Amino acid sequence: MLNVGSRKGEEWPGQGPIFSDGTFKYVPIPEIPERVREEFKKELRTYEALGLGSYVDPEFREEFVHEDPEFKTFTYGHVERGFGDIKALTSLKKGDYLLFMANLRYFPRKTGERRLSWINPDWGAYIIGYFVIDTVITQEEYLSSPELRELFKNNAHYKWKWEEHLREKYRNNLWIKGKSGHLLRIAVPLSDSEDPTKPNSFLYNNFTTTGGKPINKRNWYRWTLISNKISQIKNFINKFQSTVI
């Protein structure tokens, strides 16, 4: 499981919203238009065009969006972050699950609206979607195989120019293709309902760091987390959904 999407900070549009009923909006990170090949620039969409303008800082409303992961053909381009992410992701096999979490802030639609008790009144980390893995390939494999590249033609990273300096900067990139997946309708809580920096009991009891250690430090929501308790995880996710995964 790893964190995706926008976050707070001067260079970011802000966290995506979670509403009082647990539904949410996934807000991707901004795109860097200079990296996009000319033939794809016309496909770039702004936060406003995606219906996200009301949920991002005003100066970002007309900025272009880096739509990754994408849940139409289930592709994700992973940039190395540390915290054991590359080792964990390259160990994924066909049929394994890759979960995506995001930091979401509570966004009441009207004054006095009552939220579900598990939604943090400020912000928290939540599971927002998943892939069932088909394949994971390295940057070298991707760049050397036109057939493999075609698998990712809907991915934002596919549309980059991949000039030499980018190939070097992102040489440890991974390209992840799901055979199925879903952007959830209801977010699934991972943070304590009062303190978003603390894991809730579900997360603490079912996940570890990539090194096998308990999740008991702050900033865990930035890490790559692992688990082999797939039945418990699916059952917990399904408690919040109208359709099961």
C-alpha cells in the first residue's frame, strides 16, 4: 500500500476532500507540462475541467493534472521514494493487491452537517482504491520494449518526452499494470479518528513497514506499507462499500 495524490504545502494544490458520508474526491498531483510530448498536450486537463476546482487552492484551478494512477486501464507509474518501496513493489506477483491511500481533509458541504464517526474532523489517511496486479516492470524494460510501452498508453508517464536527463533522474521508476481495479466510492479509514498522525487499530494490526516493523511512528502515511493478511483487509474494506472487492 502506498500514498498517492495531492497534499498540503506551498507547491501542492491541497488534500482531496472527504465528505460527511465517506465519499470523496481523488485529487492527483499537478503535471509538469514541459515534460509532456507535443502530441499529448491537447489531452491535458485542468483541475477545473475535472470538476476539482472547488477543492484545490485557487491558484491551482487552471493547472494541469498528472492523472496517475488511472483506473480506466489500471496503470501506475511509480517514482522511487525510499522507505523500501522499490523492493516491496517489485515483489508483487500477478493476482496480488496494490492498495492506494491518500490524505483527505474533511469537507462539510453545509454548516452543521454531521459526519460519520470514523471521519477525522481535520484530515486523515484513507484507502481510496486498488489494483489487482497483472505485471510490474522496470524503467529499463519499459524503455526497451514498444510492446510493454503500449500497455501504459493511458498513463501520464507514457506521455512524457523521456529525454536523457529524465531517463537518468527516474532510472528506478517502476511501471505497474493491473488486470483489474477500482477507485472506491467510500474511503476506508487508516488514521485514528481524533489524531490523524496515529494509525487506527485496523492499520496497526494488519500492516507493517517494508522492514516488518509495527507502524508506531509519525509520517507512516508517507511510507510504503505491506501485509499478507488479505482476507482481513478485504473484509474491512467491504464493510464500507456497497459492492465487494
